Amino acid sequence: MKLVYNRIGKAGSSFMLSILAALSKTNHFKLENHGDFAPTKSVLAQQLGSLQNDTVYVNHAAFLNGTASDLIWINVVREPIQRWSSIYYYAVDVSRRGKRAETALAIRAKDTRCGCAGLEFYECIEMRHHHNCSLIVPSQITSFCEPGEACSRELATARVHASYRLVGLTEELEMTLKVLEKILPRFFRGVTDISTEGSPRATSLRNKLTNTSLNGAIPDRTRKLIEAHAVNYKDEQLFYEDTKKLFWHQACTQRVLP
């Protein structure tokens, strides 16, 4: 049995990785955490094709169709606007990203019309809307399509239903782990006994570089602007809602609800 977690950024994947690292020691499986993010189709095929039994493959990677039958896929998705906000702050988080954060901030600063340097997320959305800048929700749909494939919400949703053992929810990580323990005990046995206190937070709440401190705070007005004007919001939200509905159906089927 081999497990593939093609992790989605800013959707609880740092937490999930820390859990898998702990479980690899108690359940005696190999954890392959790859740093070559977004591999091409051929590279991803080579990596997955060379996996040994009792291995968990983790990477920020796309989906790959037609893989071996002993390859099990899982993932975790997050409410799209909350995830966008997290990505926005993480990109310039110098305590987590160092020089890359400084570079990202410099790029924002050069774009005086749409760059949002030094702004809170809600201020950025309002400014971009006021200046007629594009609003595009960072996609989760593309993680369920192959590299270079013509991707759509319908295709991604079909993949979630047909090709993934489970797609959990960032907002329900504890419940996600309970379901995983039931359906994949080889890898997740004992996960509910692991303490999650002190688990890594991938983005700082306060940022001295940008003087921002409202990471996670999204006013209703900001949500309404995104819902009305982000070109792909409807598809990303419908995909998330369908995936959430499937998750709760699986949680009920596995009888892990309180």
C-alpha cells in the first residue's frame, strides 16, 4: 500500500506533514517529503512509479491519472477566501520565508496600482477593486487535474469522487484525522492519540516587515467584493462546497461523528 498526499498550500498541509512524520515512527512507514514543488507530469510519474510499498509521498503536486491501483490519494481543502488571505500574508512573512518574503514585498511595492505593499488583505481587495485590478482566487481545483491538463471544476469534482480515498477539510482537521484513522489504519492508526498542541503554524499573525496584524480577519464587505468580482470565485466555492458535502457523507458513513 502506498499513499499520495498532493498537498495544497495554505490548507493545513504543514500540520498534516507534522502528523505524518510522527506516525511514520510509530506505524513504521517511509515518509517521502519532496521539495521539488509542482513537478512536471513525467517527473511526477517517475516519482510515483518508483515508490516502495508502505510509503507516503508528500508534495505540492498535481494529480496524475492512470496510476497503479495500490496508490491511494488523499488531500485537504480549505474555504477559498480564508485560504487566499493566508496565501497573501504568507508570501511576505519574513519569519517563515526569509529573503523570499523580502523579494515578494519588493515586487508588490513596484506595482503601485495593484501591488498592495504594506496593506492588510481587506485593504488590498478594496484597493484592487477600486483600481479595476483583476481579482483571482488562488485555485484549489488545479490540484485535482494533471499538469498541463485543461482543468475545470467538473473534472476536479469528478476526480475527488472517483480517485481520492478522502479529501478532508482544513476547518475540520480533527475530524479529518478521525476519518483517516478509520479508512487508512495502516498509516493513521493511533493518530487521535497524538497531541496536536504546539503544532506548527505556517504563517505569523503579526508581520514587522509589512506592519500588518490582521491575518485571518476578513470583513463581510471584503467577502462580498470577492464574491461579486473575482472571476473564478463561483467555481472555486462550488468545488469546495461539493467536496465538503462529500467529506461529511464519508464521516457519517464511518461513524466518527460525536
